[in-house]
Amino acid sequence: MLQGISSEAFVLGCSAIGASISMLAGMGGALGQGYAAGKACEAVGRQPEAQGDITRTMVLGMAMTETNAIYGLVVAIILLFVRPLLAGL
């Protein structure tokens, strides 16, 4: 253990780092959703008669992508506020 740092402070610091890493899932999801929306707009521009099918598929894909970001948010909230790692000390 590092000198001058309590084990509780070390675990809380590692929990904060873990929460920030888990929030990167939100950034990846946002990039994927933006890319999908852009490609859907291109597809509708090429085939306007297929707009309903394209939109339905895009919305389903966005919902699947958003769940990844929500899971990352839940993990971050658990690490920051529930503090499950402190129970092991």
C-alpha cells in the first residue's frame, strides 16, 4: 500500500477511476448512434419509398446501442454511491 494513503481512500479513488472508465460506454454509444442516424439519412435520400423500413431498423438499432450506455451509467452510479468495494475492507 502507498504510504500516507489510507486503504479506504485508495479504494474510493479506484472506484472513481472505474466509474469514469465505465462512462466511456456512453461516449461510444453516442458516436455509434450519430453514425447510424447519418447512414439512415443517406439511405432515405437514396430510396425515399423505403423510409418506414429504414426508420424502424434505425430506431431498433439505437435502442440496442443505448442499453450499453445505460449499463455503463448504472455501473458508475453503483461504484460512486453504493461503494461495494468498501465492504471488503
